[in-house]
Amino acid sequence: MEFRDNARIDNANIRYGGGGGGRRGGRGLAVGGGLGGLIITLLLLVFGGGNLGINPDDILGGGQAQPQSVEQNPECRTGADVDANPDCRWAAYVSAIEGYWSQTVEGYQSGTTQLFSGQVSTACGTGSSEMGPFYCPGDYTVYIDTEFMGVLLDQLGAAGGYAAEAYIVAHEYGHHISNLTGTMQQARSMGNDTGPTSGQVRLELQADCYAGVWFANTIKDPESPIESVTQDDLNRIVDAARAVGDDHIQQQQGGRVVPESWTHGSSEMRQLWVAKGFNSGDPRVCDTFSTDDLGQ
């Protein structure tokens, strides 16, 4: 994935270290994403999930643990800075994502990305590295432990790389879009059921689709920090989507595939909806709540 040297990178919507949460009030419920909520997902698979009434928010906890420090505010002004300091890639991803959705969603409200290490306080409770990236609707924030995300990708057998990282960040911002448009509330109104056509799975597939839509459009934007996406990048995006499928995760854990317990969708479903978004470039195709043809 190539970055556009002269494109402006905006650090306004990204925080390096420091406390998170509480910006908009209310706890909300943390939403797992591309890798977000992986450990929670495994716990729900092992202990029966919704059938036992386990609430991911309870697993998150409500403590006020302080995050460990990560590099503070690197000097990131243009896409060229990514070559000099790879940490600037996170600001480049966020700038490109915010740039697209702010022009696409009427009444768009910016999200925030919090980079942390260890633990972090959020409006949804205390988050930890082991959860992987996640989105908290209570404070409109995507939380990412940058080092641990790479570890998780490796453990799940994904190729990784900048394109895979960008897909995961874009997926979490997809949850932000679902939150702003009200479809996240629609998913919750369907209850805490699991399975290939559950509200939880539909929400995750919608975020995958939105990530694909963003990729398709950002490379057409002359002001985007993301200049181009190669075939290898596309392969890595699809591979990351495969790696975070519920069936793949269940197989990785040495267990049998149990579709009734799915909360994120199978590898095939996730790859399908990323492709739908990318091939169309139209967020209107991401209405996963009006169809039962989800690709399972």
C-alpha cells in the first residue's frame, strides 16, 4: 500500500497513550471488530454466549485502569512522514477514513482513535490488549493496542502488513458509521442471539462492507494519504477477513465449527462483504439487515 507524499495527515482524531473514554458520556457496549473482542468471542464460544446471559460489557469491567505509555504524538504532517516514521501510518489511516466518511454521511460526527498498550479506560469499561481492537459507542472511539494487534494477526495466520491494519481500522470505523446511522441500535434490538443471521453477525458484516467501500473510494481521492492499493494489498485484506472468521477461530482453537455460536460471521461471509463493499464503492450495498442472503 502506497502513501501519497504530499497528502496532509491530520492528528486531530488520534490520541497516543493517555486515558480514553468519557468524552460523550454513557457507558455503551464495546463492539468487537475485525479482531476486536477476539478473546471475548472465544469466551462466549466456550461458555455458551447469549444462552448463559454473558454480557461482553461485564467482561470488560468498569474499572479505571490507566494505559501504559506508547510513543507520544509523533510528528506526522504528510504521507511522506510515514517513510521516516512508520508510527505515522496510524494517523494516515485515520485521516483517510475520516476524510471519506465526513463527506459521505450526512451530519457526520468524527470518531477518535486511541492507541494504547496494556489497559485503557473507556466509556464502555476497561479495555485490555488481549481484546484486540474494538469500538466503544459510548465515546465514539476506536481502541487499538498497535503491538498486540500484530501478534493477533500472526496467531490467526494472517499475512498482515499495512493493508491488513488499515482494513481493521476501517472495520472499527464501520461500527462508528453503524452507530451514527442507528443500525447498531437496530442490531441490539434483535437481542443477544448468536448464529449466521443474528444481529451481531449482521453488524460485523456491515462493518466489513463499509471497510471495503472506504478502500474503493479513498484511492480515488487525490487528497487521501492512501495513494494506491495493489493486488497484494487486496490479497492481504481478504486474508485478514478470512483469519477473523468465526469458523477459522473455532478451528484454530482445536474445536468443531458451531455456526449457532457465531457472533462475527464465517471467513467466507466476511470476505464476501468486504468484496461487496470494495467492488461497488457504494455504502448502500452494506444493508446487511434487509437480507438473509449473507453468504453463509
